[in-house]
Amino acid sequence: MSIASMLFRPDLLAKYSANGPRYTSYPTALQFRDNFDPADYLRAAADPGASATDLSLYFHIPFCDTVCFYCGCNKVATKNRAHARPYLERLKREMALQAACFDTRRPVSQLHWGGGTPTFLSHDETAELMAATREHFTLLPDANAEYSIEVDPREASPETIAHLRKLGFNRLSLGVQDFDPVVQQAINRIQPLEMTASVMQAARDTGFHSIGVDLIYGLPHQTVESFSRTLDTMLALAPDRLSVFAYAHMPQLFKMQRQMDSATLPSPQVRLAILQRVVERLTGAGYVYIGMDHFALPTDELARAQAQRTLHRNFQGYSTRAECDLIGFGASSIGKVGDVYAQNIKDLPGYAAAIDAGKLAIARGVRLSADDRLRRDVITQLMCNLELRFDEFEAAYGIHFAETFEPELERLHGFEQDGLVSLAADKLEVRMAGRMLVRNIAMVFDRYLGQQTVERFSRTV
């Protein structure tokens, strides 16, 4: 029996399809409080016990030259490149404010620029921001760290890629979504194959460690046949990682999605058929199914981390750096320091006003309770390593797992009967058929979920 046939059970995918979190954090951002006290963040940052962990830095660059109609990111669409200068100046001031809160001898082993479109910045501006980062923080050598950037091939020439590598970036994440020209027209993202291919080749020529590509299924005019052609083209390009996301159509939250004709969206049945083809083609081509919508070559660090049970999740998705404290820079960015999550002001004027006043731009957040910490660990282990070893939690938290989670384990019997999990006295394992539904399995342990919140999340399948 092939991996694809074990992974893809249309009856179970239809049965369990629901709205649910992606668990880039637990509790999720819906539980962040507007009355959060930034002093909790400052205390966590100054905790002497944190000095044993590395730092991870995230920079949010919100600007885009054009807007993609499907996008739900926090972004500012503008063709005026001059908007980047004042934002860059404030990022540098924010770095100084944040650096004053931490022991900056702690090494940075992970850095990520996301957006928006980070390559909206000019070559000089990207060099300036990276130089400022090195002034304030201690970045580890190339071989010991992951320095990644999201790149729009429409905004990046081979010269841009060489420039980014020279600055220290060693991993690229490329947005593609679909190669079909009809789909590209419908989503307002015209991106010929040659653009993507030239960027990927430049990344290989300049020694990037890993190239990841994002695709989206469920977009207007997509069919099984058309997306199969996109998959075939992508496999010929051979990225190290692939993320194949399900499009979440929520025009009530994201106004630009109203620009697409909802009548052209594929039906739920076609979406499932596309997903099945994705699993068949990628696993058949030798990619390891990491979980949810992520695939990686066996040689990629992501696959190796899962095999070694060191895979983690943060606000950028799956991560190979498990124990880092994350500092977020820029409008809407989220940090995780110790047991505290803190999110910056989302709108640019509010963010600018806070930084100009010499204050951190934190707007909301949450300090985790003991129960939150336990459940975060449980959900993270499920999402990343696809198993729970009860003795590890009992040793770490001083609990008896079966008693503490008796209601949750009882609910999981239905998943067990459907062949999604295996339950034993000492552990829970996600079976191959359950990997595509790991969000549903993790949701069993989420004490915050209710009918009032689930509709704010995307579909699990």
C-alpha cells in the first residue's frame, strides 16, 4: 500500500473537516488580551534562566507592490518605495529598544523576514537592516543558524538573490501558489514560470542551504488537471520543501478576497481530489510528509528534525529551532519570550507612534498559566512529532497523564476507531491516516475552543 493511499481517506477527511487553529501558538492569538501588561514581557526577557536558550528574530515587512486577492496577511499595497524608509528607521529604533531588554550575548540561531514582501526593500535598505541587526544582536555563523527570507520572484532578480546570500540569508521561501495563467489572472498574481525558475537557480548557484515553495489549492478556476500540471512543473524545479496550503475564503474578514468570483472556486469535492493528487505526486516523488500541508526532501533539515523529534512550531510554521525565545519586530509581529506571547500594534500609524515615543509597540498578549504550558507542550508534540510519550509529561509536569487528560483521551477513542490514532497505556501515536487531520487531533486538547471562536479559523482540510 502506498503512503498516499494510507494518508488519503476521503471519507475521513470529509467527516473531520472543520474550522480549527493551525497552532503556530497555544493559546492562539484569539486569546491574546488587549489589557496585557507589557511588564510581563519585560520580566520574561530579563529572566536570568533564559540565558541558556538562543534567540530567534522575526521582522515583518508589510509592503507589497501589488495585492494578491487571496491574501490574508497584514500588508500595505503601494507602489511608492519611499514608504519603506520611515518604516526601516523605526525598525532600527525598535531593535535598540528590544536589545536593551535582553542579554544580547545570547546567540541568534534563527532569523526570518516575512511580509508583505521583504524584497520590497532596496538592496541598500536590506543591507542596512541586516547591518543594524548585527550591531544589536549576536548572529551565529552561517553553518550553525537558519536565516530565512520570504521572496516574491516578481520582485527578485538573480542579482537580488546573490545580494541576499551575501548579507547572510541561507534559506529562501518562495511564493508561487499556481503556475496556471488563468488562475494567476484571477488572483492578480501574474508570475511566469521563468521568474520562479531563475530565482531558484540563482539560490542554488549562490549556495542557499534550502529552498521552500508555497502553493495554494482551492483558488479560482483550479481543477485536478490544472493543479497536476503545476505539481509536475514544480517537481521538475525540485525545491527542498513544499507547503501546499488550502485556500481559506473569508471575504467577511479580508476585503480583497471579494475581488474574486466565488462561483469559480472549486467545490469541496474538487478540493479534496486536488489534495489527493498533491499527496500522491509529492510522496511518490520522494518527499517526506511532515504533517498538515508540509512536505520536505529526506535530506532537508525539516525532515531530519522530525526524525530526531526536535521539530517545533512558531508563527512562521514548522521550525527546526525548538527552544528559542522569539522577538518580533514591526507592525503586527508576535514574539514569544518564556511563557509570554506579545503582539505589536497592527496598523502602521499606531506602530509608528509607539516607536516615536520611545516605547515598545506591544498592543496585546498573554501570559501562560500552568495549564497553558502543559497543553502547549502536548499540542506541539502532536503537531510536530506525531506522538505523545506520557512518561515525558509526567516527569516534566508531575502529573499522571491518563488522569489529567481523562476526558480528552476518552474523546480520542472515536479517532482510534477511525484508524487515525493508536492509544496505549503509555503513549498516543498519530497513524499515517491521521497526519492530514493532526489539527483535529490537537484540537481535542485545546480548552479554549468554542462555537464562538472556531469560525475565525480556516478549515482543517
